[in-house]
Amino acid sequence: MIDLHCDTVSKLASVFHRGDLMHNPYSVDVERLEKAGALIQCFSTFFDVGKYGTTRRDEKAYVTANHMIDVFEKNFRLCHDKVIFVKKCEDIRQCMDTGKTGALLTMEDGTPVGNSLEKLQHFYNRGIRLITLTWNYENEIGYPNSNDPGVMASGLKSFGFQALEEMNRLGIIVDVSHLSDGGFWDVAKHTQKPFIASHSNARSITVHPRNLTDSMITAIAEKGGVIGLNFCPDFLGTDGKSSIAHMLQHIRHIYQVGGEDVLALGTDFDGIEGKLQIKSCDELYKLREALLQHKMPERVIDKMWQGNALRVMKDIL
């Protein structure tokens, strides 16, 4: 399988962390990824930029993002014989040939880039291959999803268009999860490559600004992108539970609206809390079994599990 989003590195970067990338008490580690038959796990270098206030936020975020990458690299070295750091298509082929798990490094929130294409190049050089343009705060790229209609309608900023073009050129996957609706449509109109929503669900099923409207689902599909199913209880339903039943509703809807080539996984493991029916990466088989029981064609499940995300990665990397 390919999972487009987890926040395990954030856990490992905490001063109170336990374990390491090979084995830890959280939701994702190499031992369980191997058990799950993982092809690639995307590891986000996430941290809450809101804690920095607004003064020199970009500079502080730049330093912290580099620290997060340092933490990932330190942990990667502990299990380098079992994991391949995925930066190019050849690395993916090596994963498939050797059976090793691929680790693709991502950035959730473009704030560390500031308004500098040089910093964007810097993070590319350090191995970042996917950037979620915003998190829950405005940055130099654009605006976040919001319950404020004015913020939600706001599009990419001037630098956001420059960053989009440069990400297309470099080979960095553009991720619109957390982005405002206005920003989404700017990306959809101007990107020259497929773009993704790494960890978002269907707004028609659960009304939440983090989820995608039907027209958004269609737009991602038409651009050849994918949508990673998010396991967060708030994005799946209104009862505070992350249940397989809720997941099936969103999968069916996204499948019906966007087709079989847009489905993917974006669990958000180690970034979510609550009543989780699937608590870790080695329990993903439960969702696959449920899809089979509900007569989802195995061909479609295989595409959701890895085929669609793999296509996008090969196209952009």
C-alpha cells in the first residue's frame, strides 16, 4: 500500500518521544509497515506554526522544518537497511524490486518556504517531494480552509503562483489538503501537473471545510490527481468515531463522483485522535476486507491501495 500522509515524525521530534522509526508505540513504524506490505509511506515534517505568533514566523518555521528533516534523517539511518528514502522514480523501482519500504518526505504547510524560491529549492535538495501548501494558518502561498467565507474564498497569493510553477518544474507534488476553496481553484486552473488532496474526504458526506466538494473531486480526477482518504473522526462523520462504516461512505461517494483512478489512502495516522477503529498501519487490512465484502472490485481496491498514488508519483518525480 501507499499512504500519502502520516505525522509520525512529529511524534519522534517531541522531547517526550518514545521509540524510533523502526519501532515505536505510535501508529506507524517500519516493523508494522513491513507487516502491512507497504510500498511507500509518506512522512510529514509537520509542526504547529501557530505557536510562533506572527513575528518572524517564516524564519522560525524554516529553522524548525530543517530540524524536523534532521530528525527524520537520524531515524532513517537507524533502519536504512530496510527503508529506501524515495526522491526519484528509480527509488520507487528499487522498492518494488527489493521489497523494502519507501519513505517519501513531505511538508505539511509551506510556511517554512516563506516567499523564497531559493528556500523551496533548499527543501527539494533536502528530500521534500510533496508540499501541503497551507495548514490552518495564512502563509505567503495562500489561505487555509476556514469557516470564514471571506478566507475560504481567498485564492493563492502572488508568491503562491510562483511556488506552484516552481514545484511543477522541480518535481514536488502539490497538495491542496487544508487549502482554501479559492486556493484550490487557482491550483486546479494553473497547475501543469496532477495535484492531490493527500488527506481529505467528501464534503457531500460530512460537511466540513477540510473536505472536498463534488466539483473539487471531479477537478482532481480530471487533472489525473488523487484523494487520500483521511481517518480523522471529524472529517468522516459527526459522531466522533473513525469507523470503517464511515470510511465506506466516503470511498463510495468519491468513487461515484471522481471514478476509480482518483482513490487513494491518506490516513493522517499520528496526527489524529479519538475513537479509531483502525488504529495503526498494520490494521489497514480491515478496510480492504470490508471493501471486498461490500463488492468493491478488487481492481479498484488495488488502485486505491497503491496504483493511483504510484501513477502520480511516477509522473511528477
